Amino acid sequence: MPNDAYTDTAYTDTALAGAGRRPRSTRARALLISLTLATGLLVGVPAGAVLAAETAPAPVASQGDPDDVLLQLGDETLTRAQFDAEFEVAARSTAMQQGMEPTPEVMAEFAAFRPTFLEQLGTQLVLVEHAREIGVDVDAARVDEVVEQVRAAQGDAEGFARYLELSGFADEDALRATILRSMTVQGVVERLGADIEVDDAEIEAWYEANQEQVQTPEGPLPLDAIRDEIASIVVQERVGERVQEIVAQAPLEVFLDRL
């Protein structure tokens, strides 16, 4: 099952934005939102965005039996109820990262991303399994550090408790589990990209094949000005190809028709 999160234009826009090009509009924004949903690291959420809300909104109800299996990876399954809980956390956190209160109306706007999130969640779970195979292990101290960053951003214990409630986490352990999974996936991605070398020919070929990506009102960005950014994009694309191979070889089934 391919996962465009690693290969689509959102990465291109992000990299080239640093070279003076504005990201493209609606599609890129939608992809970036879906990537944020999939990542769920929750670091950097401004305290004001969390404390502005009085109470956590009621979860948006999902249609169907909560025990329906939406995803299966080997002997492990993910039920609708489990998926809904994961999606609720991701959608609320994404809303807050964008400075929006996670009201029912805002949450409803994320419903269109449920299929994308389910697919990306499947990819994440496969990569967590792959992490065990290749020896990627996240130090508990790193998770502690991120939790403390989140805690400090909320000001006090009451603010942190409100943050957990608004984000949809049952407790601090649930937050830790999400952070651990995100860090593990990032560790696998970094490991996959560590040995990839990109030569000048690949950079030049990408530049020539993607002229629409490097256009500005004054004309195309000079190749030498964005050589490093293009090299990063090529690495990301090749990592994406490797991720797709790993997912394709995994005993993963995603039941989008049951959403």
C-alpha cells in the first residue's frame, strides 16, 4: 500500500520554501494537515491555544460497530473504537497546533482525512515493527524530555491536565505512547535515509523534471541556489520508495470500506 506522505508535494514545498519560494496553496496545505495528523508528536503546541478552551468537546461519533476491525497487521488488530481514539487525538492536536479551538465544528472538518489517517497509521505501525527488526530503539529519556516540554508549555499541573483532556488523551501514559511511536517512526525514517547518497546527475535530473516546482514570479530558481534542498527532496523520495517496499511486504490489511 503506497503512502504518499513520504513522496508528495508537501515535502517539495516545505524544502523549497526555505529557498525563497512560497508553498503552493490548497493541495499542499491539505497534505501538510494530513501529515500533521499522522505524526502526532504534539510538541510546540502553544499554551494559549490549549488554555483558551473551557472544556474538551465531545468526540465526533463514528458510524458503525466499535468492534469492527479497520486494520490488521499480522495477529494485531485495530478496532473502530481504537481508531476513533487515535484520530480524535490527532485531529484535536492538529487544530491546536494551528491555533484553533477544537470545537465540534472544527473537528468535523477533519473527517475527510479519516481514510488518509487510517492508511498512514497502518504505515506507522509497520515501521514500528520494522524498528524492532533493524534495532531502532528510542531512549525513554528522550520521551521524558518531550513530555516535560509539553508539560512546561502548559504552565502548571492544572494546565497540563487540561491539555491532556483537550487533546483527547486518557492520561499521561497515552501521551507517552504516542510520542514513543512518533519518535520510533522518525528513527526508522532517519535510518533509511542515512546511507542514501545523491549525486549531481540526480539533482540536475530532478531540477529539469520539476520546473514547475522551482518557478518564482521572476523565473526559475537557479539550480545552484537550491541544490542542497533538491538533494534533500531526492533523499526523501527514495526513503518513501523504501517505506512503500517495507509496507508492501508487511502482513498489513487496511479496510477503508469499513470506515
